[in-house]
Amino acid sequence: MSREGSLDAPTRHPIDWQNPEFYDLENLDAELRRVFDICHGCRRCFNLCESFPRLFDLIDESESGELDTVSSDDFAPVVEACTLCDMCFMTKCPYVPPHEFNLDFPHLMLRARAAEAKAKGGFPFVQSQLAQMDRNGKMAEKIAPLANWGSKRGNGLTRPALERTAGIDARADLPKFAGETFTRRARKDDAAGLINVNREAPAFGRKAAIYATCFVNYNNPGVGAAARKVLAHNGVESIVAYPGCCGMPHLESGNIEKVADNAKKVAAAMKEHIEAGYDIVTLTASCGLMLKFEWPLILPENEDVKRLSEAVFDIDEYIVDIAKKEGLTPGLQSVEGGVSAHLACHARAQNMGPKSVEMMRLIPDTKIDVVERCSGHGGTFGVMKETYDLAMKVGKTAARNVKKGENKYVTSDCPLAAKHLVHEIESMNGEAEAPPLPTAQHPVEIIARAYGLIE
């Protein structure tokens, strides 16, 4: 018997990307129409992201006011607007599996991108090049000052040219590259004996292999350094492991085969650390989502992937686990100025609760304001010319909430989301007199600051 909605926990089916029917355009169109018609009748997601307003406007402005008079050629903008944030699947849709309607909107958008690329004989060039995180990071490390100069917003020589040739919006704030990667820095710290594990800490005896993530490794090694200091202060021995990128940038464009290749390589390399008794700790929410959930759906039969998914913690989740099981090392002091804690979509999609907020609320006498709405960044979605304005529109509510809090710091488990929110606020302010912009931080940096481990 059919049920209207479901109270069961959402479950996801493996992604059938190796089946030729997955890429069959007629089969895909039939599934798009089935799902879009159900969404049209429900509309709970009308204010969640831009995909749904675009879909509903298409239908409402059609001849019949129903999906039957909407051309399939007009579906592309709906697919384009999806950032694969998973919020519709996790928080809104009453028809996700195990409901018989079996809706998984984000994975259907993923399938649409994969099928379109196969039909066209390749993925979008610029996005594919930007997604080569390890290649780009290794190249930029050697010329970081020059790369950062060229990518700096406001550079009238390079940014207009980059917009014309690569379609990267000149107004977008691009991440900077570090002159020394986190993995290189970690090796130096270990060789110099700079990471001293606190043997008196309640959690002494734990071991963690930190999966560096491409962003922390190449762009913001300070996050990794803060994480290692906090773990060592709490008695956790840590090593740094980075066999390669998790593949999320490739997933955004629908390149599932490339994600699978990365998953096989990384999972095989991390196996030795798991066998040696190390917990695996990731430093960004998107990577945690990939390792825990997306990889097992892409490679459900791969034992290395399965084992890795069961051993992974996000860094906030791991510190909260220590706090609950052994207790944290005493000494946390208040962080002056307050914190706007953005809940990253890919952290929420892991269905583990707001661990970053739970962790930071362990700090005494510190103002923590929670911001739930999407930042709008979504990887390349926030930097490409065709989607930049849309990203700014999606993130405006979250940015307003951050601005309203007037806190010194804004944090997110997605470091790019925190930076994007600061950029949004700066854009809102324009030339007007305004309070100082908040400083973008990772939540673990706030904990490190509360311990006095960083300034």
C-alpha cells in the first residue's frame, strides 16, 4: 500500500554507472520526467536551491501548466543549478528510498551530467582542468607567489583575461596556494620532533592518520597544522597521509569513472594505516562525505573502499568522540569576538549531527551562532561565469545571517564555504562604511586557539 511520505531513515542505492542504460538518453529523459512530475506535485524544496525554482517556473509557464508541455531541451538549466549538496535528499524530500517513489534528485542530476558528457564525447574542458587538483596543486606550489598574484581578485591584467579564456568570473575570490604543502610541512615537523603527544591526556593511546585533502594540502596547510596540535594535545599520535584527491571536483561534472579511479587508489593506500590501528580523519566535509558515503555507492564491491568508509571520521566528529569517550584535555579558554558557525551542506549530508557546533560549544564562555543555509559556493559553481551570480544569490541568506551576528570569526567544515561567505558580505557592503569582515576559519582552528596552540 502506498504511503504519503515516509518516516524511515533515507537510504541510497548504489550508483549504476557501469550499466549502459545509465547513459541512455531516452531512458534518462523518462526518469527525469518521472521525478520532475513528482517534484512538481510536492514542491517542498521550492526554497532550497535554484534547481527547484527553475523547474517549477518551467512548468508553471508552460502551455498546460504541467510537465507534459515542457520540452526536454529546457531541462539543462535545472541540472546546471544543482550543486550536489544533498540537502533535498537528506532534509526535505519525503519520497527518498525506502519510499516506493524512489527519488534521489542529486544522483539523478549526477546521472544527467554523466550521460550528457558521454553523448558529447567528453566533459567540460575548463571544469575538467580545474578538477585536476593534485596536478594543479603540485604545479602551483613551485610558483605560489606568482600564481596567487595572477589569481588575485582585482588584478586588472590577469583576471579579465582569465574570464575571457577560461570562463572564470573576474569577481570570484579564488583560493590561494601555499608555498609549502601540508604533507611537506608535516614531514619537517616530524623530523624536527615538533609534534609532542601529551601522554597525560585522557585519550592517550589513540592513533589517527590525517587524510590531508587537496584543499588543506595545497591551499591551507594551517588547518592541518592546527588539527595535529589539537590531537597531540589530547594524547593522539598522528601521521599525515595523502595518496590523492577524493575526486569530488570530478563528481560535480559527472565524471564518475575518474572518481572511481581515485577511490581505488586512495582506499588501497590507506589500508595499511587502518591495519596498523589508525583511525582515518578527514579535514573537510566534502572529503568525509566522499570517503564514507559516495565511494561505497560508486564501488560497492570494493573491500578497501568498504573498510575505509567504516574507519573514517571528520575532524570535528573525531574530537567530539574523544570528548564523549575519554574526555578532552582541560584548559580550553574562551575565544573573544564570537563565532558564526556555518553548517556545511556536505557535513549535514553525513547525517551525524552538527559536530562542528557541538565541538566548539565545549569552549567555555564563547558566543556561537549557528548558520544553516547553503553558502552557495559549490566548488566550480561559485567561480564560473555562468553560475557565479547564481552562487551569490543562493548564499545571500547565509551571508546575511553571518553579518547579522557581528562575530569575529566565521567557520565551516567546508573552508571554501567560509571564504565565500566573507566574500558575499564584502560584496554586500560595497563601498559603505561597515564593521570589519569576519575571519574565515576551520572549526578546528577555533579549538586550537581556545587551547592557546595557535594565535
